[in-house]
Amino acid sequence: MSTIKVLGPGCANCKRLTSLTEQALAELGRPEQVEKVTDYAEIAAYGVMSTPALVVDDQVLIAGRIPALSSLKDSLTEQLAAVV
């Protein structure tokens, strides 16, 4: 199973990305849980300069924006299919 993280300080945009990611996973029928990372050192370790960011299996998929649900589902499908 893949590891999915939302990086950010816990702002409204971070919460929105977390919610959208959980919705996308549910619609895709995926069992993964979304982990929230708020530690600035850990966020910086991913090279992320602008939050929120979405990380799947240690690869940054999205940073500094909130994608449309359909775009997020496409990105997750592509990334998660590579792992299976």
C-alpha cells in the first residue's frame, strides 16, 4: 500500500487538499490513508517551498496549489498504478 502525505502547516488550503485527497481515494476505491505532515523540517526535506503539497511514496505530486478533483484523481491513479 502506498504512503500518502499532505504537507503544510494546517492552514485552510492544507485541510482542503487533505479532504480532496481523501475524497479522490474513496472514489477510486483505494484503501490508503492520508497522513498530515506539519513539521517544517520534514516539509523542507521534500524540497517543498510552497504548501500545501501532496506526496505519494516520497514523490511530490503537487505543491503550492489545490487541483481540481478530476485532475487529482488522474494524478493519483497514474502514481498509484506505478506502485501496484
